[in-house]
Amino acid sequence: MERDSQLKLYGQVADQLKEAHARVRALQVPEGVRMALSRKLLVVTAAAKHDLPDAARRLDRLMKDLDEGRFPEGD
């Protein structure tokens, strides 16, 4: 049963990552901000390989920041 819940979480994270990437691509922000957001998405993707629940939490925070218009500063 644990395996089923892990697979479900994996599917949810994958779907949410796909949505997050699309949202970041569509943002009208300076390139530095877009790059910073892309790096955050890469960190979440890497975390998903080792700690799926942590990756899900990080992704939830990132999506909430996008929803509220809070973006990292670009280089």
C-alpha cells in the first residue's frame, strides 16, 4: 500500500512540475528572474529523485510564491 501512495505522490509532483515549468516560461519577467526560477525547478526535480515528500513541499512553496507574485531577484 505504501508503494501505491508513493506512486500517487510521484504522479502529483510530476504533474505539478510540468505546470510550474509552463508557468515560468509564460511569465513576463526579466531573464535573470526566469533563470532563478528555472534553477529552483531544477533543485526540486533533483530532490524528487532522493526525497519525494521534501520535493513536494518545496514545489508547493514555489507554486504558492508564483501565485502570490513573489519572485527571486535575478542576477
